[in-house]
Amino acid sequence: MKRIGAVCAAMMLAATASAQTLYFSAIPDEDETALMTRFSKVADYLEQELGVEVEFVPVKSYPAAVTAFRNDQVQLAWFGGLSGVQARQLVPGARAIAQGSEDPTFITYFIAHKDTGLVPDEAFPMAAEGMSFTFGAKTSTSGRLMPEFNIRENTGKAPEDFFGRVGYSGDHSQTLRLVASGAWQLGALNYAVYDKALAEGAPETESARVIWQTPPYPDYNWTIRGDVDARFGEGFADRVQAALVGMTDPDLLASFPREAFIPAQNSDFEPIAETARALGLLE
């Protein structure tokens, strides 16, 4: 009888786990419509691979993505380097499990409106001093953290002291649009967003041109909460990692866009944490 009871308990536990829904989100580096298109297909893929319901939850801002992860509204998230560090700091046991094959050597483009007269160069654009400049989101790794670090390293000044006016667009696509329109003379954005726009023949790339790029740094990552095994069953986090690393469908990968996903661990992003602490963006 004890054995039968134990088997029944195990079956009930398994049924409870299978009835759970895995919620995931992503930092809003594009508008919400584009994000829904990108990640609804990813949800379908994960659902098939994991055997549990999977639902994508859009958020309005980078801090909102971190808050949703902290509050257990989502258990998995596609973060930038800095937002991933912030999320893992707030949730004990959380760990980075995957990153794009391009993410260990990510770069930021500095773009300038053609009327500035600035041209592509390997050297930092010191001639941009006094011009207007927009970052992306305030907690974006590629749109703010690493651009600011490189501005300070190359000029010896804070962005507000080097440029005539400094702002924050909110996301990479908006940075491209604002610089292309002439609302801002320069901006910093994720290279993959710009390259995608260029490949698609977006008109913004005609007037907003790349003039400089940062040295490489680690960036985007999939991070999962440390309590998912207790909720979905032993080894669930590893199964999610395997599903992500095993994603080979070109259409799915193109939605990121990435060539492939590779395993990741928290220590991979320590350079981001160190930079954020140096700039006062992380305790």
C-alpha cells in the first residue's frame, strides 16, 4: 500500500508539473508588435520541446523585464548583458543558460546623420564633440552601458560633458529612426538591429550611417529562475538549456537574429557587472 501511495503521489506531482505554464519575456529592444511576432514562434517551439505550456509575456521596458523576473511573473527571459546581471542579482539561484553564438563578442555601432559630415573611422569620433547624442534604453547594455563606457574611456569626459545634448530613445529601432530624421545627430545602437535594417533596405540607413564601433563585449543571454526544477521537475532548467542550444530552425534563429545558441553561465557576464559597477549602475 505504501508503494502504491508513493506511486500515486509521484503521478500527482508529475501531473501538477505538466499543468504548469512556463512564462517567458524579453527586453523590449524593438516595438511590441515586432516582439510578439518574434517570440510567439519561440513559445511554440519551446512548448513542443518541453512538453509544458509556454507563453510569451511582453513588457514595456527593460526594468519591467527585470521586475517580472524578480516577481516570478516570468521564469525565463531573454535579457541583455546588464539586465541579465541585474535579474540574477535579485533572484537567488537564477542562472544564465544560453547566449547567441555572436553574444560573447557583441558590439555597438555609433551612427551619425549624414549632414554631420562624420565618416567611418577606426578611431573614436572626437569631432562629434558638442553634437547631440542619443542612447537607447537607460539600462541597455549595447544601447547605453558599453557606449557610455567607451565614451568615457576615449574622451576622458562624461557623455553630458562631451556632447552638447544627451538623451535616451528607449530602444534600438527608435535610435535609428531618430538619428535618421535628424532629431539627434548621433546615436548608439545594437549592431544586429542596424545590420538587419540595412539588409532589408530600410530607408533610415541612407541618412543614418555607421561611423564607429566599440570593441567586443558579452551581451544578450537567456536567464532562468533557480526554482524551476521544483516547479516543473528535476532537470527542467537543463532541458530548457538543451532546447535553446538545440534550436536549429533558421526562421526561429533569424527572429533574434542569431546564427545559433550556445551554453552560457553567470561568470561569462562578469565583465558587464564590473563595468556597470564602475559607472554606478549596479551595486
